[in-house]
Amino acid sequence: MFDKNKKLIFSGIQPSGTFTLGNYLGAVINWNKLQDDYNCVYCVVDMHAITVKQEPAKLRQNTLEAYALLLACGIDINRSVLFIQSHVKTHAELSWVLSCSTQYGELGRMTQFKDKSLKHADDINAGLYTYPVLMAADILVYNADLVPVGIDQKQHLELARNVAQRFNGRYGETFIVPEPYIGEVGSKVMSLQNPESKMSKSDDNVNAYVLVIDDKDTIIRKFKRAVTDSDTEIVYKEGKDGINNLMTIYSAVTGDSFDKITADFSGKGYGDFKLAVGEAVADKLSPIREEYLKIIADKDYLKKCYTEGAEQALRLSQRVVNKVYRKVGFVDKV
Ligand code: ATP
Ligand code: LTN
């Protein structure tokens, strides 16, 4: 299925609830585009999700929803490998070996670990600490060349590179040292209620985020309520965080430049612009929502997709684990 002349992309997304417009513009839209030029392997990282407390039934539901949403957003199983992390045993197997090439101190420096330890102070488990090792295994087990992530994941990717280099130094060339791939447009979508912080699905205020599966009326209502400033001009400028964010979103979904947006809305008020952004976003998301509702209702189709995805992923990654086991000195299994 893969073209040997193309580079390999790997990325993962957590099943922590339905995706926001931020996840879509910051991550998934890039995953979709990259399928044209790369061999792509994508997964829903349910094993990472249990590093914080999960309700089992909810995790199962969220994982299926995330998988269905990726299909609805255009991840094409005829071109790319799309699977659920816990279905492919090689990730956990490689993770153990890599943990023996990762230093205690370097894991302690991870800012996500520090943040999550404060947020989940009653459950600072070993998995939360070794989270980046499993992430390194996800990537290295496919010998990925490039990893599309948001800026928040750059430090974890740096760690994966260090671990790959250390392993290669100790046991001989085994892993490709992966490069980060940070998309440009929409790399940071801000909250509609507090445009100084990022749009996040765990925000307490539902008006702060737009979900990919929100209906048209809800999307328009949320944009109408978006916090802006007391100025009137629709122009991208320092200090106008709310308008800057709306312009970024509008530009990402329509392809219009900031200059064109300013020219098109000259003489019009914030109210008109907010409505236009709401409509443009709703138009972009409505086919995804429809497709999602169809897929999530068809459990047999979903099962077929993730089962095939897991088989393909295992085939690709088993070779790397076999090689690693040999390199570290494990006895061949026959
Ligand atoms: P939460 O919203 O609960 O903080 P999250 O949406 O950041 O979680 P992830 O599953 O870690 O959770 O994010 C998946 C991907 O989406 C990551 O690559 C991340 O960088 C990107 N992403 C998340 N929020 C935004 C945002 N507001 N703007 C752009 N990209 C984002
Ligand atoms: N930690 C990432 C999700 C993730 C990932 C990966 C991303 C897990 N494994 C491998 C890229 C490559 C996150 O929270 N967004």
C-alpha cells in the first residue's frame, strides 16, 4: 500500500472528547493534506489517555468517536493506516526497551508532566511520567521521518529524537531520527471567550470552543458571542487578540489573506464579521458532521476499518521490534 519512495509520517491524537475547531485546524487538517505526499500512519492513542483517570465506558466511546471523526475529516484508509493504539502490541513492547534508554532526569524536565502533575495531584502515576517514552515508541516503531504536532508537543518530540540517537549510539543504526512538522495556518486557535488562551475542549465554558460536530446554529451562536475589543476596524493588529483569532480562523477556512479580509469587510461592523466567520466555519464543518453521524451509526464499518488498520500497523511495526530485540541481545523466538 505504501510507496517506498515517499517519506513516512506518524501522528497520534488523544481520545479525550470530541475534537474542537482548534484540533481540526491545528492538527487534523494537516494530517489530511499530508496524505497526498507521504505514507501516513495515524492513531488514536487510548493508552496515553489512561495516564489520567478515565471512566472505562466513556473512554471506549471517546475512542470510537475519535476514530470515526478522523474518517469523517478525510483520513482515507485506502491510502493511510488508521488504527487504535492499544490494538497494536508493538507500541508497548518497544516502549519498555526504550525506557531503558531514557534517563529519569530527562523525563522530569517535561513541562507536560509538570503541568499534569499539578492538575492531577492525587494521581501522579508512573505512566504519566513515562508518557513521552510511549510516544517515542509510537513514532520510532514505524521509523517515521516526520511527525506533525502542535507546538505543545515539540518537547516530547525532542525527547524521542534524543532516545533514538542514544539507542543508535549504543546498539548501532536502528532508528530514523524523526523531525517535527509544525503546520502554519491555525497552529494555535484561541478561545472565543478568552482569546489569550488556547481553544481547549476541557474549558468549563462551552462558548469558548467550537466542536467539529456542533450544528450550524450552535456554531453561529458561539461566534456571535465571541469576545472582541471596543475598536471597530477588522484588521490584524497587536492588542486585538479576539479579532486576530477570528481573522485567523476565517483565513484558515476560506483561504483568504488578512489583507483581503480587511478590504472585504471595510465599513462593516464586528457583528457582520462574526456572522460571516460563523457561517464560513459552519459550511466547512457541516459535511464532516454529516459524514461523522453516518459513520458512528455504522458499527460494523467502523470495526472493519480499525481491524484492518491494526493489522497493517502490526505488519509495519513488527519488523522494527524484531530488529530491536535482536540488537539488545534477546534470544530469537525461532
Ligand atoms: P485539551 O483541549 O483538552 O487541552 P487538546 O485538544 O490539546 O486537549 P490533544 O489531543 O493533545 O488535546 O491535541 C491534539 C492535537 O491538536 C495536538 O497536535 C495539539 O497541538 C492540537 N491542538 C489542540 N488544541 C489546539 C488549538 N487550540 N489550536 C491549534 N492546535 C491545537
Ligand atoms: N502526545 C500527543 C499525542 C501523541 C502523539 C504520539 C503525537 C501520542 N503519541 C506520537 C505524535 C506522535 C498529544 O497529546 N497531542
